Amino acid sequence: MKLAWITPRFSPEGVVGGAETLIRHLASLAAEAGHEVHLLTTCARDHFTWVNDREPGEEVIAGLQVHYFRVNEDRDVGRFLEVQNLIDRGRAVSEEDQEAWVANSVCSRDLNAWLEQEGSTLDAVLAGPYLFGLTVEASRVCHGKFWLVPCLHDEAFARLDVIAKMFREAQGCLFNAEPERQLAAELYGLPVEGNPVVGMAIDPVTSDGEGFRTQRGLTKPYVLYCGRREEGKNTHLLFEYLNTYLERRADTVSVVLAGSGDLQPPETLRPHILDLGFVTEQEKHDAMAGASVFIHPSTNESFGIVLLEAWLAGTPAMVHDRGEVLRWQCESSGGGLWFRYYPEFEAMLDLLLETPELAGKMGEQGRQYVLDHYNRQAISDRLLSALENT
Amino acid sequence: MSDEPQHVTVRVGAEGVDVEALVSEIRAEVARKREEGVYTDARIGRAERHNLMYMADSEELLRFYLKCLRDGVHVDINDFVIEDRRPGFKGRMLVKMKTVIWTLLKFYTFRMWHQQNQVNGLMVTAIESSFQQYEKKIASLEERIAKLEQGSSE
């Protein structure tokens, strides 16, 4: 089969967002299975400015034929943000405004032109995440061949008519987790059949938690947060909870952060934090292996790659009760607990820190779950089975 | 109520961990401790401010938050021990200077903080009252619906 996969950004080094990593991963699996894979992306690297900072063109990277296209430079960012803010605040937005929001989002006329030119030779076009103009426009250009890899969240944008239409008219969706598929069923009436849960493979790695502790001078148990530090990830809630926990429990645990973001922790929490900033993949895995508990407070995840990676390192997790997908992962694996409010957060953290045997068992359950359900073969089987139906 | 934090006790089986049962057990234990006042702490009220959107649809959690709010509603304008980490004459002088500054600050801002405390207290009372009123209204409506349903089924 000849397949085109579309993702807003692609980096040969692999340092992009979760959804982009997912698309690259699925495209690679399809290529490994012998399909002709074209990966279409933009020339942008920065997900705030979307400036075209590399030349358009083609190159073969790790077996993928990667095509870089320019983001439309005449897009009206002011108009986009104006509508985006209205949507974000839950206001009703007219069809005209929704179209303006799509047109002034991250789109590429050059990419659309390639799809129009090559469309007749393609067997399927698979694009995601759902929130980008790039994806919406591809669904229109490749009507009848379009598959969505949505990375769907329960948010105001998901309720727009323009988005609902794309979901309903797509040939099918490849979901990351069962709650994501359930959400799509609730919002758009999508049937289970023809819209499979595929997910992403998490490859086993060797990690050295003790080495990380020694190297970083960590003498106390520590909890770990990995990812962007922003309100959308609920990091501000985690900071407040950890600050209160350390005030009530007096210096019993350290906090290790990996990743970046503008959100600053409270002044009183800072002395307890070891901020790693950007880390290599190996260092991330080592930090995960050395942690007593991995905490993922986000309520807006469609998969939770870092949660699965933490389990693979044998570390138990705590997630927010309202993060449907992460809670489902915890329920399915037995590798994590889910809190609704601070008293539960405190009780669960106490329990995991004071009962290493329990924490170890939960970490092992999580690890086994990832090895059983997110191994390369299982994901490849689910993906290829879905592609057979395209 | 003791100010000392109390830990939740949960028994763990020797076999695999049933996390759903564990979460239920922790929740039951936390609810019991909450009734004992273990979590009535202004610091918890502060920590929950980013969690309100998730707590708002749970009567149980919202009631707990109102309790925390009541506990943390007053701005503390009482005197406190003024210290300085520097030893000797310099340290003693700094303590004296800080004491004078605090006395002046308290003198000139006492009226403002007093008014703020009054406003905070009234606000919390108003929120609690409307919460209780709605609780009563909902209870009476539920009772009425139950009676109507009973009447229609007979």
C-alpha cells in the first residue's frame, strides 16, 4: 500500500510533542511492514511561532520518505487567536468563525497541493492530531481516503461543528486508548467497529536508577514529574499539592522535574526541587527508575507515553481521577492510583513512600502491562489490521 | 483535633495489588479522617484552589473545600517571633529594626486587614448559606419527585 502520514512537525532527532512522536512511530511500523510510506510535515520546529525554519524538500530518514512543506506565511494569527479564545471560553462560534479558525491555524497550501497531485495514487492518508488546520484540510482534500489519528481530548475544540464533521466523514480513527474511543462515540456517535484502539509501542530500555541517584546526590526518596510545565498539564495543581505535602510532612521527599515550561513552582517548594530541564532519553529513563513515585496530574491526555515509560522502569504512578485515559491505564494495569483531591493525594503518596513492597508490586504490575500490551509486535498487529480495512 | 498529620492505614495483601479496591479503601479511610478534622487545614484550602473545577460537581468535595475555606479565611495579623540568623550585635540590631518596622506596619495596616477579615468572613458565610439553601431546595425537590413517582406508579 502507498500511505501518506501527516504530522505538524518532524524532527530527525525525535524531540517533538507526543502526538508527533506517535505519528512518526506508526508510520515507521507501517514502513517496516513493507508499505510505501510518505511522511508529510511542515518546515516549522517551534510549536509556538510555527516559523518555517528549514528548507522545504524531501529526504529519507530512518526508512521514511519525509516531505517538508512550508506553513502558510500569510496566516492571520490575530484572527486565529481571537476565535481560539472564544472557543476556549466556551462561547458559541459561528460556522464562518470556525472556518477562519481552521484557515488561520497551522496549514500548508503546498502540502495540500502535493495531496491533490498524488491523491489518486495513495491508498490512504492518515493525519493527526485533530486540532490542526493541517489535519482538517487534509480530510477535505483526501475525502474517501482519510484516516484520523485524533489524540482526542474532552475540550471545547472537540465540540466544534467543523471538527465533528471531520470525525464523521473520516474512513476511520486510530485511537490511543479505550476512553478516547468512548469520548469520540459520545461526541460524534462513532461506532466501535472500524475505529480501533492502536496506541504506540514502548520499547524496553535499560535504566539505572541507583546510578542516577548517586550522580545527582539524591539521598531522600523522590517523586518525579516529566513533561511540559503548564496549566494545560495541570502542573500548577501538582506544585501546590507537593508544596502542601512537604509543609505537612516536613522534608520527607524530594521532587525531581524533567522537561520545560514557564510555570514556576511556589517559592517554598523550590528548595526541594531538582530541576533537570531537558534530558536525554537515557537520563529520563534513569530518573524514572530511581523515583519512588511518578506523578502525572494531567486531565488532558489521550495516551500518556511518559506514564507507560515510568511503568516500564518499574515505578508506580499517581494520576488525577479526572484524567480519564491515565486513570484507565492505572485501572487496567494495576500500576497506579488516582486521586480526586489533596487528602487522597497525601494518603496515596504516604502509602507508596512508606510501603516499598506495595510500591514495588504496583511498579511491576505496570511494567508487565506495558510489556504485554504496548510491545512492538502487538502495536504493529493492531495497526496492520486497521490498515487492511483502509 | 490534632494538628499533627495522621497517616492513612491500609492493609495490603500478599498477592497482586487490586488498585481499584485499594483506591476505595483509601477513600473510605480519608473520608473517616476528614470527619475527624484531620484535613481541616488552611494550607489544604490553598492547595485546592486549582482543583475547584474538578471538585465543583461533587457535593462531598465541595463541602470539604468550604470547611477548609472557613479555616483559612482570616488574614493573620497577630504578632510573631522576630529573629535574625546573623549572630552578635548586628543580629540584635536587625531584630530591633525589624520589630520597629513590624510595629509601624501593623499600626498603619491594622484597620485595612481588619476590614479585609470582615469581608472574607462575610463572603464565606454567604457562600455557605447559599450552599445550604440549595442543598435544602434540592432535598425538598428530590422528596417531591419521589412522591410524584410513587403516586404515578400506584
